[in-house]
Amino acid sequence: MSFFENRTASAPTGLAKLLHFHWPLVLVICAIATLGWLMLYSIAGGDFSRWAEPQMNRYFIGLAAMFWIGLMPIWFWNLTAWPAYAIGMLLLVYVEFFGAVGMGAQRWIDLGFMMLQPSELMKVALIMALASYYAKLDDRLISHPFWVILPVVVIIAPTVLVLMQPNLGTAVMTLAVGGAMMFAAGVSLWYFGAVVGVVVGAVVGIFATRGTPWQLLHDYQYRRIDTFLDPAADPLGAGYNIIQAQIALGSGGWSGKGFMQGTQSRLNFLPEKHTDFIFTTLGEEFGYLGAMSLLVLYTLVLVFLLWAAVRNRDRFSQLLIIGVAVNFFLYIAVNLSMVMGMAPVVGVPLPLLSYGGSATLVVMIAFGLVHSAIVHRPR
């Protein structure tokens, strides 16, 4: 049988493909998105058209893309993995020279109806490329130095371009997703130990040279670190965002102030309340119970993804799903750490909740790839 016949012989067709979709996952995704619309409606003071309506439109476009991608055979996405990576790199290079500038960074492409952030697409393309690479690589060669070099270059190249925008949060996530893919593929732990050693040494060196003629960072960069460690040191400047976010979260108490009753967001004390800091509005209005309910929904998504990876016997599909799960987890972990003052503010949205077109569409595209792997898995 031919390459294509081998992969389609046992695959479901027509309506059967829709029946093989992971419908509990789809329902949880819809529940999170619906909660996001409610929060955007509340933040806008009851104005549905300001943020909630555009976000809803983008979500349904993403939902349609998810179903279309999910119905396509998984071998097709395996074949297009490296072309997708090449397109992602070209878009990052294009942004470097012709990208739209906003908030001091050049990281978007103006499509007219929305601002596309190629760095978000690049993370999914990177997952596809690494999954395809390790699916074809013999297990005995995975940790061989020669075969480790290519994936390292593949990860570092987009990371550097994203850092140049500058976009530290997405760059760190790109690096972390790539590293997680290598770990899941079975690369020796010695390589990761070496990376950890270099990072620890760099951090120690950065702090050890402070105040010396050869210090590794500028004075203002050290002050930013000080503000992260103690936001109260600059309450009206660099520490303002974190302090207001913590006030909002703390004031919500057990059950919150009630829907559309959050004073921190309604009185514009919260920065970026509809994007990066939307979780603080949720905590203020629905309290601990509302915040934990959202975390339960996110946990369900991660459990569904990991279980789908465990059940799948196709190597490319397994690594693809794991990569999507890691990327989704990093969105949540970085954003929540950021708004609670446990990490520096780096501008990472909360998936399916924060306002934004690129992140929403990319997350839905990633879920489409997951469903393609689930629908067409060997049975």
C-alpha cells in the first residue's frame, strides 16, 4: 500500500470523524471561553460590543478552524510540520523589519481586522516540527550529540527573533516548550543538567557583579529586579501593577463581591484588566470559589490532553499532544504567577479568558491538531 493508503485505511470517515472528537474537551473549552466573555462584559461596564463581542467572534472563527483541522488526517500535519516552521520563521523576520509597533514593542502584523502576533503561531509550528523530527528519529540516536544539535538550533532561532521584538515572556515560553519536547522525546537528562548549571551560574554572576565596574546589567534592570522582589519599594511606579492586582485578588474573599461589582476593575485601578490581568477581576468578583472553578476547568483540559497522549500509539501524535499540553500549561502558570507577584510581569495572556485575537486563534488551532491526532489515532 502507498504512504497515504497506509494512513487512511483504518481512519474514520465522514460523520464518524465528528463522533471521534473529544467532546468533553470541547465542552470544557467552551465553558472557559464563555467565562471569559462574561468577564470582558463586566470589565467593560456592561458594554458587550467593546471587548466581549470581538472576542466571541474570534473564538467562533477559532472553533471552526479547530473542527476543520481536526477533520484533516494527522499524517497531513506531519508532512506540513517543517513548512509551517519555515513560514513561522519568515513571519518573525518580516515582523522585525515591517511589524506594527505597540507598547514599545514591534511584534504584530496588521491584518486590518486583527493584529496577528507571529510569535504565538511560531510556538505551535515549533511543536509540530520537533514532533515530526523525533517521530522519524531512531531511539538510539535521540541523545547522540550530533542529533541534538538540530533541535537546539530549531528552538534557539525563533527564541532569539522573539527576544529582539522584544517579547521576553513569549521567548521564555518558546524555549521552555522546545525543551519540554526534547525531554518528552527522551533526550538524556545530562543535557538538561548542563543547561540548568549554565542558567544558575548566569544568575549568580549577574547578582555578583552588581555595583562593580563590570556589572552585567544596567542599573535600571537591577531596579526592576528589586521591584519584583519588593513591589512596595516603588508603589506608584514599577510596583503599581502588582500591588493593585494583589489588592483585587485579596478583596474578593471567599465568594467575591458579585458579578460586575469589582471596584478595582470598574474604577480603573487594575492595569491591562481585559488582557494580562483578567484573572484578578475574576478573583475580585467571584472570589476564591470562582478562581478555583477556573483552575479546575484548566486542570480538566490538561488531564484530557495528557490522557489522549498516553492512549495514542502514534509517535508524532503523542509528542504533538504533549507539546500542546505544555504550551497551554505555561500560559496558565506564567500568567497566574505574574498577576500574583510570583514572577515578573512579562505580558502573557490567560488562554481563552484574556482579550486578544492571536492567542485565542493559536490556542484553538493547537486544539485542532490535538483532535486530528485523537480522531485519526490507530485503533
